[in-house]
Amino acid sequence: MEAEVLNEDRAELHLEHSKLQYSKKAVQKAGEKLIIDDLAKDNPEEYKKSMEILSNWRSSHVNSLKHMLNVLQIACEKIDRRHIVVARLKRTPSIISKLKRFEKMKLRNMQDIAGCRAILSSTKNVYRLRKELNKNRDFKVTDYIENPKPDGYRGIHLIGKCLDEENGIDYPVEIQIRSKVQHAWATAVEIVDLFTNQSLKSNDGKQDWLDFFKAVSNEFSKIEGDEIDSSYESLHKSVKLIRKLNVYKKFDAFSGSLKSIEERAESNGEGYNLIKVDFKDQRVQLWSYEEHMFSHAADLYLTLEKEAAKTSEFVVALVSSSSVKNLKEAYPNYFADSKVFIENLKLIESEYAAAKKPHWFLRWLNAAGLSERF
């Protein structure tokens, strides 16, 4: 992947994008407009206005997001020295897709427009962090480790509200907590979605891929020592689908299709990183902004999202992290990095090979009439 870093002037700027400029009624109407098929083509002016309203509504979450990110960072430092913490504002395609999937959902009520993510070294630490964050019961908690999603997704989600005094609104912010292994699984799903134009993350795609990720999720939980669905024969299915889908070769091709990110690319410390993954030119562009440059980041984000809506040749995302290294570890899907996922797949294959040996041995003993001696 090739990376391009753009550093703007460091003059102090007001975060005008963080100020809500529209009524909640206008926000709701914009969400209703944007789910109309071919709106950009049939009514470009309505589309442009609705996108600007959505962008402003999304950006108005930034102060609450920054506060929650700080809360999460402090809690993680108590739990796990190897933690990774990042934050993001939800991508427009993801917002629109969610509005389409859930008919009763309104843009003004969406809970995860602002989101933080913590990646920890183990499931044990995931639960310790959950306890630390929710000791005052300020969060609504959903445990997808104890009760995984039907597709196999595991992790813990917390939603809390944070008052933005500037706008006078309690904005919801979602915190996702995952172990390193759970995170590798989740981002592998997103890599396949990005490069094969599927929606596995929404449980919509080719059945073999859906079955593969569900089975692998169960096996990854075994690796971490978690309780799993013992009635589900996931070991054999995982290995069978690894071979049928030619998984290693495909993930290698995904990674090879993007040039390696240059080591010179460094963000400006704490701030925002705008990522553009261009499938046609096979590169990743990275623009880094310090915190006070949020308005510039939001402007370019909206411009690129309007372009991305017209083509499937690239995707963009605006995330917050302290370094490019953290960015790559927290969002490996944007860099087609499946290293940790592949390492754990090979552990599954080793387990399968070890499990087969006694069966072959017993069959040989039975054939030789020697089984009763052992």
C-alpha cells in the first residue's frame, strides 16, 4: 500500500463541524431521503443537501466521542498494558445500510454513529474492562461473547451517553471491546466483504463464507479457552472450508493487491486519520490531522464519501488513533492485513491434524485385531 500524508497549516481553528446546524427533524428527514434508491442520480440537489445534514449530524458527535475515548483510555491502562484504543465516526455507507436493514430506525436515534474500540490481549481482560467501565452502571451492555451473533461475531458492546454542552444533547457513544483473537476474526470478515463485494458482516453473502466464519469463530473461542457450542462440529467444517475456499491463497491475494504502506507515514500524534482504500489504483492514501484540524478532516471526508457513493472502486473512513501502527492494528481490514487471523487458522489445522491421529491409529488396531490389547 502506498500512503500519502497531508499536513495542513497548524493555525487554530474553531470546530464548526462539531456544532449542530440542523434540527433533529431535519436530521431524521435526511436519513429518510438517503435510503431512497438512486437519489443521487434522480435528485442530485436533495442528495447533496441530505449528505451535508448527515455529515454535520455525524460530526456533531465528536466532542462526546473525544470524552468517551479518554474514559476508555484511562480504564484500559488499568487493565492491559498491551491495549489498543481507537475511535471512529461511522461511515456513510454503513449508516445508510443500517437504516435500510432496520425499518424502524431513524438517523437521529442511531446509537453507534460515534464509536470507540478497545482491543485487549485476552477475553479475561475484556471482562475486566467491562467491569471497570460499568462499575456505576452507566452503560447499556450487550455480551456477544456469552451469546454470539448468529454469524459467529464475539465481543462486548457498551452504549453510554455523554452530554455535549455546546449542542445541549446527550449523544450516544458505542464502545466495542474485543480480544486480539476476536478482533482478528471480525476484521477478516470485513476484509472479505471489502474485496469480494459481499455483506457477510450483515449476514448476507455466499453460504460457504458464512459457514466458514461461523465455524472458525467457534474454534477461535476454543483457542482462547472460552465456553463454546460443543454440539456444533466446527473443527471439521473449518478445515474443510479452509481448503474448499482456498482461504490462504485468497487472503494473500487481498493483501498483495495493495502496496505496503510506507514506513515514513506517521500521524501527528493524537488526532484524526482519513483513510482512502483505492482498489483500482491498488493503494491506500492516508491524511493525518491534529485534533484542532477536525473541520478540515470532516470537509475532505464528506467530499470523498460523495465520490465513493458513485463507485465501488474505493472506500473511505475517518478514525482517531495515536499512530499509524495503532491504526493498522486496529483497522487491519483497510490494509488487507490478515496476519493474526491466518496464524490462528493454522492453529485450527494443527488441532485437526492432532485430533485425526488417534482415529487413524485405532482404525489400524481394529483392522489388525489388536484393539483389545490397548
